[in-house]
Amino acid sequence: MDSIPELVDDHPIKSAWASIASSAQLIIENFGIDGGLLLERNAYSRSKISGKVVATFGNAYRLIEGDTLRLAEKVTPQQHIAPYEDMRHSKVLPQLIYLIEDSPTQWFEVNRAFHVGPIRLLTALSILPPSETLNEFQLVLFDGTSSRATSEALSIALIGASPLLESVISDAYLKDRQNQYTRLVQTAAETDPLTGALNRYGWEKAVRERMRIPNGSHISIITFDLDNLKTINDSAGHSAGDEYIRKFAEIMSASIREGDIFARIGGDEFVLLAPLMNAINARDFANRIDSLMTQSGVSVSIGCATGTSTLTLDRLMVEADNAMYHNKRYRKQVAASGLLF
């Protein structure tokens, strides 16, 4: 039996693969047939055998995970649909498709490029998740002409396995919903609702969990303090002040790199941790942000500090804050003198 594939983003049905694989393998060995496939199909698809190969069992005729597969168009199989109406409520769709015994051999068309065959398509069980927005999965059993297994017998075997499949799928989705809720709560606790940036708690957690910088590598801390926020709040109201803050955050979010950590740590104070950014690049970045903010009508004082990962972040934060406050005093002096900056 092939290994269970890794699915992206903790797919909710992932924890069910082992049980599905065990059931399929047991049926294959018991009936002496060649093999089977687990296919992922478009949500609630009703096409003939088709989809993306997720797992293979037994002899899979060199099919591999990730292949796209369907019945070859040149074959029009006769098929029956078993009328198990009492299973309509189940999360395992009661649609057992099987070919009659005297049907001709079939071919699989893989990636629309070549045919695999000849094989007998014996039976298929469609497995539906609870939500119509999610994909359907189809367990397909097939063999060459050597097996004496009947489609009817395989259908009965699959119906016997369906309560287990329904159980593991339901449990997997319940666990996924719980995980989603947990992630939602965690995100809300770590995120500033006004800007979408991390809050102070999120900043501290992100720095602690995601900082994996090789020893001796450059790292930069850039701090930001919005100018004139109190004046805007007093003269135009807090909604105008909020819009001022949001505008700054939007420009920042569009400018930072993947892997940078950006947070709002005070009312008008923000900080950026930029791994693998040296002093020259940090100054260039700060100058670019200053220019973008000026063009957008936002005034911000910026301070930079760069060191290696052997230096503590606390030290870099102090250095960046000192540079930022120096920049703020300079900007006030220039503004008071009536010059542009």
C-alpha cells in the first residue's frame, strides 16, 4: 500500500486517510483483485470515474499521486447505481457504481496523455464531506481479467466499510472545525483590529516563535511613530485619526517582505522586524517608506537599528527608538523653521 500523502493546509479529511486505506487494502486482499484508487473530485461531481489521484492501493498500474484520471472517452460503460436509499442521510454517498459482469475491459486516461489498461472497473464509493463547498472523494476498485470478484459482492463490502468511513470523516471534520475556531480566537487575540497588524502580544509571540535567524546574520528593527495624530484627533475627530492610522498600515503591509514581522505596539507606534536585512537596506527601506507616506499625506518618524542575531532584540529596539525620536525632533525643528522635509 502506498504511503498516505501529505495534504496542504491540514486538510480536514487528512486524518481519515489511514482508515480509508486500511479498509480498501483489506477488501482488495480479501477479494484477490488488483488494486484501487482514492480520487479527489470537484465538489459533488457526478461525472464518471475521474479526479486527482490522492492514494493508490495494490497494483495501481504505475499511477501516482497527483495524476489526473478519468475513464477514456472511447469507452462508454454500462453501469448500475445501487439503490441504497436508506443511506441518503449518511455523509458517505450511497452511490455504488459498478459495471455488469459481461461489460468490456476499460482504460484509464491519465493526465489526458496516455491510457492505462485494460482493466475491469469493479466498483466505486463516493465519499462526501458535510459541506457542499468541499470536494468529493471517490474510492475506486478495479482489476484485470483474473479476478472472480463480482461488483455486487464488492458493493456489499464497501457498504460494510461505509459506517467506518463516515465516522472517521465526521470526526476529522469536527476536529478541523474546532481547530479553525481555535485559530480564529488566537488570531483575534494577536491582531490589532484597526490595522490588521499584530498587536503587542502578537508581536512578542511571533518574535519568540518565528525567529530562526542563522547566528551572525543581519537583522534590522525599524520603529515608526506617526506624527500629528493628536492634532488630527482633536481637530477632525477620532474617526479621521483612525483613517490616518489605517492608511499608514496599508502602505506598510504592501511594502514589507514575506517573513517580516509588523506590529502596532502603541496608539501611534509601530515596529518592523526584518530578518536578513542589513543596515544599508534598512535605511533604503526607511527612506522609501518615508517617501510613500509623504505622497499619501501621512507624516511618520522612523528609526533603524541593525545588528546580528547574536545581539538581543531588546538592544536593537532601544537603538531604533533612539534613532526614531532623534528623527522626530529633527522633523519638528524643520517644520518649525518653515522648511520642507
